[in-house]
Amino acid sequence: MAIFHMSARPFSRGSGQSVVAASAYRSCARLVDQRTGQIHDYRAKRGHAGGGVILPGGGTLSSSDLWNAVEAKHKRWDAIVGRELELALPFELTLGQNRVLVDEFSLFVSNLYRVGVQFDIHTKADGNDDSDGSARFYPPHDPRNIHAHLMQTACHVDPQGELGNKCLELDPIHCSRAKILNQMQYLRAVWEQMCNLAMARAGYATRIDHRTLEAQGIERRPSFHLGPCASAIERAGKSSRIREREMARAAAEKAQVAAEAEAEAKAIRSWKVSSGSLRKPGLSSRPPGRAPE
């Protein structure tokens, strides 16, 4: 069934990241980084199921023009040149329906923050895509793993593609200081509503919930995300450090819960013995106040 997943990350030049390279990878395309002269060619990469660039108001621009302009605008060696949202898409929907959903959400984000947004849907096809977009896609290792990447410019963009000042509303530090909701805090609820509306339109009763399991009253440990590297290691039949770490953490939590339960049970037994609630060896087993027969 559909799950809720939304994560965010920045692209920092100080960490050696290039939004041109990131754009080429996510769109499975060939792009030239005009700032460095590097060629990033990911046309052989599989799994791209649609995407595009959206500007405020619904305009568009080539990904090469957008991200090369972004790289040229930011001069600092440690500049945040872009940001990204990763979203799990409803597995119940067809590819065509998910494309419409991602397109609507991307336009909403672009208009809300006045930024450029590149969106790309990733999945692996089991068979050929129907021309009407009705085919569903099934990765061999996890049939539910259809997701989208939304790359956002760190600065404002107008409907014609001209870059402006830094978008402060995308900066979590600024939002904390200004005491306003940051992007993740606000968009989680928006994405939930859009997904649920799309599934309702498609005739599904399944719904997602952006709240934590604790807030939903569900006593279950949250799942963890392996990521592409760890997933590749496990597909090769090996155990990844991420899974080993998470399994060790789960085992430690289980042991702690068991120890706390045993300590609580021991305390209850001790209290009952001290208060005479439990029958001690050599004492009468008759209920209090009952005469011998």
C-alpha cells in the first residue's frame, strides 16, 4: 500500500556538489557544466519515467540553461546552490496518474516559493510503458519503490527564468529564527492532501498520513531507508552496514524494553510480597477472614 516518505537535502558547493551533475543524474541526460567544463553523461542510466522543469506561473526552461545559470550566479565556495525533495509516490496509481500528481505538486512548490523546480520520476519498468500511461512499474527488489526527485533553485526565479535573490523560506535556519514553518513542516501536510485526493479520484480507499507513528497512536518502530549504495550491496547478496546498524539498534531497543518490563514485574512481585498479597511458604492459603472448614 502507499506509504508516506518525504526527505530534504541541500546541494552545497563546499561539499563538492554540482546541481548540473545532479540534474543530469536525475534526468538520465547529458549535461555540460559550463562553470567547470565537466561533462556529466547519464544517458545509459535506466529507471527514468518522466520529468521536466517548471517555473512560477507554469513556464518552463531547459535543465541545462536553468542549472548552469544557477551555478554561474552563486560565487561563494560554500554556497548552497540548490535543494531537493524526495517523495515516495503511491504505488496504487498508474504511471500516468503519478505524473499528473508530481506535476501538480511541482507547480505548487514553484509558485509558493517562487523558485525553479526540476522534477523526475524514478522507477524500473516490468514490461513496456503503455502510450496512455496506464502501465505500472515494478523494480525487481521492491515493487513499491516508485519515487520522485524535486530539485529546487536556492534563489527566486521569475516566470521568464531570470534568477533573483536567495529564497530565505527554503533555509531552515532562517525559518527557525523567523519562527515560521520551514519547507518540510509545511509541505508534508500539503503532499499528504494531494496524494490522498489523487487516490480518491482514482477510486482507492488507501490514504497516507504525514504524522509520525507515535502521533498516529501506532506502536511500531519506523522503517529505515537503505539508499542506492546499500541497496546495491544487498542485491549482490551481501549485508550492508546500514542494515547491520539498524538491526543492532532494533535489538538494543528490544533488549531495553525487555529489561524494563522485567524490572517492572520484579518491582510488582516485591511489592506484593512485602504487602502480604502473595502467599508465602508455610502460611495459610485461605482467603482473609474465612474460617477453617
